[in-house]
Amino acid sequence: MIQNGLIVILLAGGLFFFLVGTMGLLRLPDAFTRMHATTKCDTLGAGLVLVALIVHQGFHMISLKLLVILVFIWITNPTAAHIIAKAAYHSQEKPSEIKVMGKE
């Protein structure tokens, strides 16, 4: 019962971060902010979902494979974010001005 509760919490957390990343992709104004929102939330969301699957599976060969996938995601997402940001920078895209309340 505790294991199922932990799995539900991890899956709910992963779903939350995937939804926040999707909202950031749709609502943020430029490539830099969109990239930041999606890569951070995607890494954490996928990590939580894969950890939930590892907890569900228990100690098994499949858990080891899921762990390898998780490490692969942790390596590739920041690398992809860096390449996207570098390409946007070299295309002369300007970051949008984000207005802070009280500082017009």
C-alpha cells in the first residue's frame, strides 16, 4: 500500500511537471524562455515517471534498463538545450523584454 502511494505521488509529480512545461512552451514569448521551461520540466517530469516505474517494477533487469534511460535523459536534455540556445543566439534572435511589476 505504501509502494502504491509512492508510485501515485511520483506519477502525479511527473504529470505536473510535464503540464507546466507544455504551458511554458505555449505561453512564453521567445525561444530562450521556451527552451528553459521545456527542458527543465521535461527532465524532471520524465525522471519522476521513470522512478515511479522503477518502484513499481522492483529490483529486476527492467529496472536497470529504466535507470539507463533515465541517465541518458539527464545527459541529453541539457545538451540539447545548450545546442538550441546556441542556435537561437547565432540566429540573432533577441530575448523578449520581460516586464517586472513595479519596474516599467
